[in-house]
Amino acid sequence: MIETIKKYPEMCEEATKLTEGVTVPDYKFNNIIVCGVGGSAIGGDLLKDLLRDKIMIPIEVSRGYHLPAYADKDTLIFCVSYSGNTEETLSQFVDAIEKKCKIIGITSNGKLKEWCDRFNLPCILIPQGYQSRSALPYLFFSMLVCLQKLKSIELTKEIDESIRTLREINVSNTKKIVSSLKGSIPVIYASNEFSAVAKRLKTQFNENSKVPAKYDIFPELNHNEIVGYQNKILNKNSYIIILRDKDEPKEIKTRIEISKKLIKDKVKGIKEIWVKGKSKLSKMMSLMFIGDVLSYELAALNRVDPEKTENISILKKKLEKKINLVEKLEKKLTNFSV
């Protein structure tokens, strides 16, 4: 799967071309909800962080079975499921149909593609053969291009720069970090600007490296998490990774430096990963790229298969056997006209 990461620049580029070829209705909307779970949802978190200071409407990521109560005909819904068969996302799709929301599907196939076709809804069809978490460049960039087509944002230069930046990254230094992580619990810290990237790295350590991990953000962690390091014994296996930006505000830089001094003798170690590129999109994508490489290299060091997620597979099978929700949703859809 490490070869897939090396293809991220090409995947981002292909995602823009695929989405540009899809006709999106001239939707008018007052808010955006990204529906998904796991690797299919993290693109929504990245979208929210990226557009925080670029767009005047709220963006929410909905990871459950149902849409929030405020969702209505003025809500743009991105239903994102790489497999197309994720029951939580399909359940929210049915909610969106019922509430007459504006819907755009993003998937590789499955029920989501079938249902979008049934209701004549735009659907971005991305390549099959990936793990959903590895397909993030397709899932994320598809949403960016859709919003450009809807004239909500203009990020053409940023998209081009981020692809160039990814191509230029040298990840040789990750070897030093990953050797320190063996036998440790990774703890990722970042400013609020990169909270989604920190969350992404945490989940990649979980799924690829098969280790517990956690994340938190500045300045919030200085009001609670920092106190936990007063207990040295409980933190002896924690290894801190801080995501840094040379352009970070002075107040954030100062908080990070003081925090490092407070905890350095209480943890196994501290490493910093610095952003690449100039635009916020490039910075986010560079951190994500480096973080993904770290998770796969740690998987190799731990001698585990980064592709297998056995506990998730077991859980899905048991849920399907006991609930069989998709069949119930299929029946519910018949109540709505095309």
C-alpha cells in the first residue's frame, strides 16, 4: 500500500478531471453536510478546516445514521462512501431524499451509485480497488471541484500547487521518526488549523499500524490535556508528534514551545513534522502525505498487514446478520418518487 501513497499526486489530479466531467445541477444552498464514516468521512473534516476562512456558510460532518434536524431543501449533502454500501451513509441518503436536500454522491460503486442513478442525482464515480482510507485524495478533491463548479470557492491555483508539492516531498526523514515510535503510543498534536490532519494521522496509526493512538489540538489541549502529564508514570510510553507550520501565529508557536518544555521529561519523546508548500491546501496535503507514510512504515516495523482490519470486518458481518439495515432502507426508498 505504500505504493498507493506515492500515487497521491496523480490521484488528486485524476479526481479533478473525473469531477469536472460530471454535470452538477445549479444547486443553491445555505449549509453543507458531508455524510460518511471512517476513511470516507475524513475528507469532510479536511474540507471544513480548509474552508473555515474561505466560505460564509457552515460545514458539518455527519458520521451517524441520521442527518441533523436542520437539514432541509437548502442543504447541500455530500454522501461519501467508497464502497457505496456503508449502511450509515445509505441511511443518511434516505434522510436526505426525505428532506429534499441537494445531494451529490461520491463512491466507487454499490448501492450509493445505484440510488443516485435511480433519482437522477450527480454521482462522482471514482476508481475501484483501494481501501477507503487510501482513496482519500479522490474523495476529498472531488468535493473541492464540485464546490468550484457550484461557484462556492475558487481553488484552482491551490489545487495545482498542492499536487506539485506532493510530487516534491522527500520522506526519507520519516525513518528516524518511525524507529522511535516502535513500542509507543503515538499522540498527535496540532493547531486548530490542522485538526483534521491530526485526526487523519491518528486513524491511520490505528488502521494501518495496528496501534492505539490519540490526537488533540492547540490551544484547547492547554486547558485540560496538559495537566495529564503531571503523572509521569502513565505517560512513559507516549510519543508526541507535533504538526508545525512556520507561519503559525505567534500565540500558537509560544504555546507549543512552552508545552514542549513542560512535557519533555514525562514522555518517551517528541518529534515535529513541518508543513510543505505555501497555500493551506498544500500544507494540509503535505502533512497528510507524510503522516500516511509514517503509518505504513510503522506497520512494516511492527510486522503487521496495513490492509487488514479484521475487527471492522467482524463487526460489519455481525451487524448485517442482526440488523440487515440496507434491505430496510431499500424498501423505504420505494415510498419516494423519482
